[in-house]
Amino acid sequence: MYLALLIALVVHEYMHALVGYLLGDETAKRMGRLTLNPLVHADMVGTVILPLMAIISNFPVIGWAKPVPFNPYNLRNQKWGPTLVAIAGPLSNFGMAAIFLVVLKLLLIVGNFPVYNLLTIFLGYLVIINVVLGIFNFIPIPPLDGSKILSALLDAPKYRRFLLLLETRGPMIILFVIMLDLLSPVPFLGAIFGSAVNFTFSLAGLRYLLGVL
């Protein structure tokens, strides 16, 4: 599971860097972030310590990588450029989930791989983690990627105070929501993620695999 999370995080951050570069900003490239090298993107706490502790303790796996820096004033599209850079990350997760789901289906149907094969299980985890990571990052609260969409939509002066409040309190709000979800008898985030994962596997007729993963 950890390797699947690492792949999802690295590609997510790489796509931020790539789209920023394609839109005219070389900040990430100059800082060496336009690469798939996991060592460059890894955050000691979010990429190593916390995920490994969660796996060992049998808790829900939470993780993040170092944010990719970019200068919005270098982007060719000043209004929607930051949004395009932001959504490149979660969209890459959805793209990977689709690709790995197709590969998984082919291995099971065409390759006749057993359900309990290590490669089968690994691909299943890749699909799950990418779906969850993609959805989570679309939450419109800073510093998550969805907040850039909200900022682009609420660009009128009357929303500046609200956006500033979100920018300064966003991390605390996210932490509160996560803790509330973990302690809740009916985890609402878990229900959303679970429904999305069930739907994804159902599209490929592979929902039965969730009993193995």
C-alpha cells in the first residue's frame, strides 16, 4: 500500500510542476521539481513517517508530499492559470486510477491472474488510493487544490475577506474535519470515499475485489 501511495503522490506533484511549466512558469523546474524522482517530492512527515505509522497501526492512511511552488504572475493565463496548475494534480490521480483499473481488468480477464496475486492487489490499491487522493484534493479549502477553483470563481473584491479567512484557517479546518471524521460513528468522508471507490470498481465489474483489498 505504501508504494501505491508514493506513486500517487509523486505523479500528483509532478503534474503540478509540468502544467505550471507548460503555462510559462519555470519556478518548479529551477527548483528541481519537474521530475518523477520521489526523493525530490518527499516530505519527511507526510510522505514517510505518518503513512508508515498509519499502516503499522492499521489506521486510515493519510499522506502528502512537498507542495510544488509556482509563481502565478509568470503564467500566461492570470485568472485560470493557477487553477489549471492546481487541478492537474487530482486529475492525474483520476487518470492513473482509470489506467490501473483497465490494466487490472485485463490481467484478471485476459491474463487469468488470480485475485490474490500480489500484482493484482497492488493494482487494486493504486486504483483506490488515486481515487481517494483525487477527490480529497478537490475539497475547496486551502491548501488543497480545490481552493484554487474557488478563488478563480470568487474573484470579486467582496469575496477577498472570505478567501483570506480560508487561506489562513484552511489547514486547521481540514485537520478538524479529518479528526471529526475519524472519531465519528458514521464517518462522512469515509462514506464519500467508499462510495466513489465502489462506483469505480463497479464500472469495470470488479467490485468483488474490494473484499480482498
